[in-house]
Amino acid sequence: MMQTKKQPVFLFASLALSLFFTACREDEPLKGAYQRGVFVVNEGTFGRSNGEISFFDRSSKQITNLLFTKVNNNRTSLGDQVQSMHVTGERAYIIASNSQPNQVEIVDKNTFQSLGVIGGLRQPRYMESANGKGYLSEWVTFGSPDGGVAVVDLQTNAVTKRIKTGVGPDRMLLLGGKLYVTQQFTPAVAIIDLATETVVGTVPVPEGSRGIQADRNGDVWVLTVGKQDFSNFPEVKTVTPSSLIRFTPNGNSLTQRATFALGVAGADHLVTNGDKTVLYYRTGTQVFQQSIGAAALNAAPLIRRDLYGIGFDPVENVLYGGFAPDFTTNGRIIRYNATTGAPLDSATAGIAPREFVFQ
């Protein structure tokens, strides 16, 4: 009987202790001013080395521009053509694709203090990471057939290997021990086995590709570029349209593929919502919303505006757009209702806002 009477008291004490520690975790002090919020990658002006990062605070709706320069004692900006930013652990890696020397800036993601660089790179574009290693897509030079992926030891920040894939390697996806690499000027997505760090297969796609996402079913979606004819510029003709391709990975190949022609060329910025059931992509002056289960493409655009980039915030379920009036003056970020496409608010960012990193 004594044991029976004590059991509820023990359970209550355990529950109370659990709630206490949970509350402590939720209320623990921030590790830095930029631990929670939205980073905006501002590409800058080609050849001017004025790319930068902005930080948007969800609570106050305030934006801090020139973040890297302000935090790091007014050092020069991050470089020429700031392409993307990758966060892993407590570090953020900022990639500029046209700087000399070619290097990636490393910062503390919470404070944005500089921690060093990854040097010896060749026109880096995007980054993924796993098991203490970073994988950076490299163009090498524009149009080079030696493009591929640089493998970096994230403890030493040294390039340990290069894996050749093709012309214009770009955005990547880590899935099931494989790295899927889109390529802007090669009609194939390269598949790299991370265990052997070798190319073990390709997925043929029309023209090049520069958007890739996985959905909640484990299927992979690829956004292809399509081909445009600029010979009579400013008149631009669509030679082959962009397409949205879905395939199911099966080892080093695929078991099925569906291709949806978009009817225009130049599609870019494929993103998913928080639960990976809805896709968003931009084509020229429009942004489209697409359910992963739909049998046909959504013909009606969600947003009719020429956005330079888009991103989805899974914390607030809001779609972000980067508006660049030109490549010499500051642009804006515009937040949209992800279901209706109605604008919510906006803020001034840096020059050519193109990528978003959500924390």
C-alpha cells in the first residue's frame, strides 16, 4: 500500500521537473542578437564588391542592413556577387561567387562575428554540409567543363577533394546519403555518393537546372532553366521552355519521372513550405504555387511581380520576396500571405536581395 500511495506523487514530481527543464530551455538567454530571425542575402553590383547581409527581426519588424560590416568593425563588405549563405551548427558560411581571392566567409550565426575563411575556392555558388564536411558547388570559370563540388573539412577549413560533375554546378540537395547537384549548363543532375565521394549516376533533364527540393514523400523536384534566344535583343524568344520535374530516387537512378512544361524559359528559385507539401517558384514576373499532389501545373500565378528571389519562412508560414529595382540601388524584401499572395509588409534591404535564411 505504501508503494501504491507514493506512485502518484513520484509521477507528479517527474512531470513538474520535466516542465521546469522545458521552460528553462525555452527561456534560456539568446546566444547573440541574430540567433532568431531572417537573414537576407544581398547579391550586390557585379564588379563592385558591395554584396552584404541584412537581418530581419520578426518581432519588431525591423531590418538591419550592412550587418557584416557593422558587426566586424567596419571591415570591407563580403565581396563581389554574394551568392548564398549556409548555416550548420553555430556557424554560417557566406559564399561570394565573383570575388578575388575566391573564398567563403565564416561567421558565428548568433553574433555575426567573423571566424575565418575557407580559401582556395573557384567561383563557389552554394553549400551543403553533413558529418563535419562542407560541399561547395564550383563553376571554376564560366562555361568550364571542370565544374563540380569541392569537399571541405569543416574543422580545418581545408579543401580535401574535388568531384567533377559538369558545366555550371549550382544548387544542391542532400537526401539519403546522396548529394544531388543541379547544373545550369549541363542537361543532367549529378548524383554524388557521400560515402565514396564519387559521381554514381545522373538524372537527365532538358537543358540545365538550378532549382531542387525534396517533398514530404521523399520525391525530388527539379526546376529546369529552359533556353532563350537573345539574338534579336531586346526581343527574347523562348526556344525551349522551363520545366518542373518530379522523380523518385532509387539508389543511383530513378523509378519514375513526371515532367511539367512551364511554357516560359528562365524559371528559378524553387522552395517548399514548412511541411513540404507545397512548392513555390518564380518565372519572370510571376510567382506560382504548386501542390505536390496536383496532376497538372497551377495556371494562375500567386504573385504578379518581378521578384529577384523568394523564400518560405516555416516559423510564420510567410512567403518572402526580394525586389531589385536595379543592381546599383537598395532593394526591398516583401512578405506575402503564402496562401493568397497578398502582401503583408515590406522593408528596405541591400542591393539585389536574392536569398533568405530562416532561423
